[in-house]
Amino acid sequence: MRSLVSPLVAAIVAASPTVALSQSTGTVRNIILVHGAFADGSSYAKVIPLLTRQGYNVIAVQNPLSSLSDDVAATKRAIGQLNAPVILVGHSWGGMSITEAGNDPRVAGLVYICALVPDSGQTANDVTKAYPPTPGLKEAKPDADGYLWMTRQGMDLDFVPDLPQAERAIVFATQGPWNSKALSDQAMTPAWKTKPSWFVVGANDRMLPPDYERAIAKHIGATTKVLTSGHVPMLSQPQAVAAVIMDAAKNAKRTAAGTVVR
């Protein structure tokens, strides 16, 4: 999806100790958008203008998709660019990244979109192992270097089936390959244990199990929105996704002062 918007600053963090946020109540004005596997920052091409029109400062991270630590470092760099309270938004594999990066004291809240959400010591492989494999994951094929690519069938039927054909073709052509070694990288300090969370469930998701999404949203105590969407609602239902992000921005500080949200 690199051709939809120009690359913006990458960012994701090595976990740092959580520091209680002492802030006055009010809307967080800074949003950092973290994409998942088989994608890039242009996953949010339709959401970004909806947020900027409402006065939010937005950075869409460009993840290398080479390892969890590399992607976390990319988000951390983006947090440093804004240097103020931020909302982190993570889609799919990006949920692993914001779970680590969210420990930065400048992070006021987390928004997960059809996302992997690890507990302490979990890998991406661990997160959904209790659920049957989805159709979409079977369409992720490794190249000679171990990077995973979505097939055209997988992109059309599983990744973005609710987009028009022309848009599906763009998503396929601009996909970001994902290093299969990253599936074994462990998340160590989940930020959702100390930061308020929101979760967008894709009821028709064919990449991650919707039952998993509902269960993990409940487990982390997230404010949850269920959409009749596939795996990438930022492109198929951008207004609904933007509304969830803005709700987090308006309400995160009220519960972010070191409160454990379960």
C-alpha cells in the first residue's frame, strides 16, 4: 500500500518502564498509526484526513516488518517526533508493536484494530494458538529469504475482500513482506496492563479469528466496537475506525494516570 500516501516517519519502541501520566483531563491531540504485516502506513490513507480535519496531529509509521524490536523502535521514533501525549493505534501485527511501545510515558491510550495482543512473554504464534488457522494465513507464502507474501487470492478473498477490485489490486501491489522470524519474537511488558485500551473487532475477519478478537478485547478490558468488516476496516469503514480513535483521544486521559485497566 505504499502508493496511497507518501512514507511518513516510522516508529515502534523497545519497552521502557511505565511511568504514571500526570495530566489534566482533555483531548489528546497526537495520533500515531501503526500498520501490520503485508501493509505499510498507507493502510490508514482514508483515516488520516478524517483525523487531521478534526485538528489531530498524525504520524503513520513505516514498519520494516523485520522483527518485533525493529518495529517497536520505529514507533518509538514517531513518539519522539511528537514529544507529547499520544494515542497509539495498531492494526493486526501492529498490535504486538503498540503493546510494547505503549509503555512509553507519553502514551495515553491504545487502540487495537483486528489486532494481535500479547501477554507477557508471548509471541505472535502464541497469541492465537488456541484458535483454528484462518483461511488468510494459509495464503501467506515465504520467499527464499523467509519473508512472507500474501498471494493475490489471499489478498482478494481474505485480506481486503470488502474493498472494490481496483483498491484490492493496489493493496496487493504495495504489500509489505513480513519476516517469518518475527512470529517468534516475544513481547515482554504489555502496556495494556497500565494504559486504557480500545478494540475494533472485524466480525468478518479472515486473517485473525473474530472470536479471538472479541475474547482478547474483553480480557484487556478494552472499549470495544464490532464492525461488519474484514481484516482492514481502516480502508473499508474509515469513518467508523476514525470515530473509535477520536473516542480514545477524548477519553484516555481520564483513566491514564497509572490506572490498571482489566
